[in-house]
Amino acid sequence: MTDIAETVPPVSLFPQIEKALLIRSVEERLLSLFAEGKLFGTVHTCIGQEFTGVAIAESLQQGDLMCSNHRGHGHFIAKTNRVEELIAEIMGRQNGVCGGRGGSQHICADGFYSNGIQGGMTAVGAGLALSLKLKEQPNIVVVFIGDGTLGEGLLYETFNIASKWNLPLMVVIENNLYAQSTSQTQTLAGDILARAEAFGIKTKHADTWNYAALIDTAKEAVEYVRQGNPLFFRIDTYRLMAHSKGDDDRSSDEVEGYRLKDPLTRFQAEYPDKAAEMLDRIKLRIDAAVQEADNAPYTAAISVSEEEIAKTQSVWHDIQIAQPERMSTLLHGSLQRNMQSNPNIVIIGEDIEGPYGGAFKVTKNLSLEHPGRVRNTPISEGMLSGAGNGLALGGLIPVVEIMFGDFLTLCTDQFINHASKFRYMYNDKVTLPVILRTPMGGKRGYGATHSQCLEKHFLGLPGTQVLALNNRLDPGIIYDTLFASIDRPTLVIENKMLYAMRVQSEAPEGFTWQYDEAQFPTLRLKPYGAADLTLLCYGGMLPDAEKAVDTLFEEYDIIAEIICPIQLYPLNPWPVIESVQHSGRLIVVEEGHNFAAFGSEVISQMMLHSPGALKKLERVGPPLHPIPSCGPLEKALLPGVSHIVEAGKRVMQ
């Protein structure tokens, strides 16, 4: 236990002490409300740690940002003083700071952002700090973590990039010796400060018992970061209450020892009259806040799901492409012209700067045209996607390139638990216009970890969209539309086999290419006569599907119509439903494994909306087998022209 200097607080610190008492009183009342059945889920209190938030907030200025974690009430009150809205929020009421949507762990107001995923906000904070730096704003970002977060790899990815880019980022660790119920002695190796020092980051060290010194050290720390430097600030402290409500296995003697040395306990003992005066004011305020929240309605569900696309009769137009161009050239051209016209677009990724320009050369030389806005990053996909989220929160439009789609598995937490949740949890106060673009697919012999189609794992996340480019509609136009309209996290799939193909509208004899009027269109290869079957595919499967349609027509006199959506989610099932209502037969072709895949949802929607239309069904996809590096075996396993033709023959029997 840290030795505590028995010092008398100067009168000048009474405001900070009262703020700390306010934080403690709010959290004690929250525990009472939970016992009364008026709160939901859980409450993680910072009782005993109040001076960390108070000390940092004292030195911040207008425009400074703060990211917090599951134990963030004290940080929020210290920064914003919005006690009434916080209490209502945790009570699930519509007058809460986030309309009751976020609850205890997910709060947003006045440049404050919290989320309950350990370490997740560190990368978001780095992105926010980069946005400030790019916009040349004289502000900083503070990210609070607990010592349990020292086990999260994302923290060290963030240290690395914060140091390399000299970000105005302060990471504050509240070192309270426990990760939930597990003692630090069981989980922590080495020195805490040495972790940041290894990345060339300056460190500071203070504690909450000597709070006057802590406040002075915090001022020095904030001033250092404001000069454009990252800093790691270790604050030793102790949590006097359980991790969450009542789950506490620590020895009562240990807790009581810290309680006796707690600065607020000591203040109340040494200054009983002054403490009573402060607590009387605080109690009146909290009582009124609870009463106001009690009288407010609970938060409500979103009345109409934004993922439901209403039925409209599809209107089709012929595709007209005068000059065929390679996919990669068209993609590069769109990024180039949109970066020229919109200074808020930034691109981050691995090996994307010129002259290399990415594994598939889509960003070639853009870094030379826009210095600082196109940045090489370490191999840190978690940090990449998290920084993208922070850049988007900071008012920019980040394009995050993931070198291979297989590596999206390293981004899932930031996409699923951060990007897709922020807008709802924060009561529509923010939008996340972040683009993750990545090549997917096999047929190049890259093997089991570089050839997969994993997009199905990202379908169905409320508030997101997933697009899959193809070689029959200019991908540059798709990106132009996306940059002009983006209001949500968007995953763009670019099948790696398409980059070298030319985008053109030429169709097999007897067919024509068309597109509908959706923002991100669905395509169809329409036969001149009535179709015998409908073939549904997307992205990199379109060339094989088109060849199969030609073969079926020429060799077997079977007429197939292709439906090829660009927007996989939110799903518009109506073009394929309308087609099957005429043909009665459906073949779903996917390069990824069929189980729980895109085609499964399309078939489900068809059975819901037009149950009698589908007479016969075939699904074409690889067996549940890892993708081999061996070329002939890969060709045999991944769906191709012959697989689709055989399915067409079967469905017509």
C-alpha cells in the first residue's frame, strides 16, 4: 500500500473535493437504486478512485476529448457535470444523456465517449487524436484504462502508433491492483511504466491519496500532451467497492485499511462541518435528479427497423459502358478524385503509400498527392479499424484498407462492438462514416488463411452496410456514391480475382445487362425470352456465373437469369423474389461456405414473402473444407463454371 502523507487540504482544493464527493454520492445512490430494482444490468462504481477523473478534468479545456471504459461515471461527471442526465441514463429513461439507450457503460456527451469493451477505446482514442492533428486543432485526447487492460494487445498497438505519429494522446491507467476479482500479482509481469517507455512514450506517476500532488502532476501531463506528444500516466488508487455491485472476494481487512486512508473518508473526519455542508447540497441535487428520472418514460425501441427494405417494383435500365477499364484503375480513379474534392477523406492501411500502393495497387501514389492523408500503418488490424472509428467520430471519412479479407477477423471487435453500436448507444448523436475495404476470395493458390470469403460473418449488424463490387458496374461510381452518402460503417468487398478484369457491359448473345434504381444497384443478366431459372450470385462469382449461363443456353437450351446485388446488407430481397416468381427455380452461388451464409437469408426472405414461388432450389458453394494451396484441388473445391452448369442441369430435371 502506498504511504499516505497526512496533509491538510488547502481551501483552494475544496471545489475539487466537493466534485469528488459528488461523484461518490452519485455512485452510492446508484447502488441503492439497484437494490430498489430501479436500475438494470450492472453498475461498476469508481468509489475510492474519484480523484483520477477530477484531477485530469481540472486541466482540460474546451474541445479536449475523453474516452472511458465500463467504470466511467466519475470521469463523465468530472468532465461534464451532467449528473441529472447520467442518473436518468442509468435508470433507462428517455431524459438520460443518451436517451436511456447506452446505460452505465455507453455514454456520449461534450466530447466524452465510453464503451465497456476492455481496451477497445484506446485505438478509438488514437483515431480521435489523429483527427485533431490532421485538422490542426490545439486539443488532446485522454483515454482511461484499468490495470486489467494491460493484458490487451490492442493497447500496445495503440502505444506504437501514438508514438510513431506523435499523437496528442494521454493514456491514463487507474492502477487499482485488481482485474475484477483477480489480483494483479497473478496476471502482471514486469513493470507497468516500462510498457509505454518501450515505445518511446514519456510516463508520469502519481496516486489518489496525495490528491494535491496528483492534480499538479495532471496539469503537467496535459500541458506536455498539448504540445503534440503522447504520454502514459499511471495513477495508483484503490477501488473501495466491488467490481460490480456485490462480487467482491478481497479480504475485509485489506479493504478497510484502504478505506481508512481514503482521502474523502479523511476529509469528512477532519472537516465534518464543511463535508456536511457539501453533502447537503449534493443530496438535494441527487434527490431531485432521481425524482426527475422517475417521472420520465423508459427508453423505447426503434419503431421501424432501418434494415427492412420495403417492397417496390424493380425498375431496370440497360448498362452502358463505352470504354472498358480495369477494376483496379477505376477504383484508384475514384479514390483519387474524391480525395481531391473532399479534404475529410483519409486512407490508412498496410503498405498503401506510394510507390507500392497496396497489395493490389489501388492506392498507388495517392500518398504523394495527399501527404499525411494516406498513411502506412503497422501490421495492426485491430488498431487500424479502431483508429478508423476514432477518425470517423472526429468528423473525417476514413478509408481503412485491410490487405486481405481473411484479416477482418482481427477487426471484428472494433466493427461489431464499437462501430456498429456507437450511433444507437449514443442516441444518434454521432455517425460513423468509416469504410473498411478489403479483397476477398480464392483461386490464386494463397491457401487456407488468405483465400476465404468471410463477409457472411459481418452481415446483419444493425446500422451497418456491406457492399460487394463486381465487374459489370463501374466500381468507381459505387465509391463516388458511397463517399457522397455514407452515414454508417461500411464494409466493401473487392474480390481479388476482379482487379485485373475490365468493366464492360457486353453480354452473351440473347441477353442484356441491366441495373435497378437502388442507391447501390442490383444487376441482372436478362434473357430476351422467359427464364427457366434464376441464378443468384455476387462479387467474384459473377464472371463464372455469366459463363455458366452462356454454356447452359448454348449447350443445353436452358435459359437462366442472373440476379447480382451489390448491397448484401441491408438486404433487398425483392429483385430475386420477382425473378423466382416467374422462373420457379433458384440456384444460389457463393464462393464462401453455404452454412449460415448470405444465400440462407435470401431463401428465408423468399419463403417469408413469397412462399409458393420457389419450386426447386440448388445451392453451389465449396464443401466445409479449408481452402487448399494446391491449385488443382482448390479449383475442384471452389465453385466455378462447371459446378454452376451441373446445378443448372439438376434443377431442370
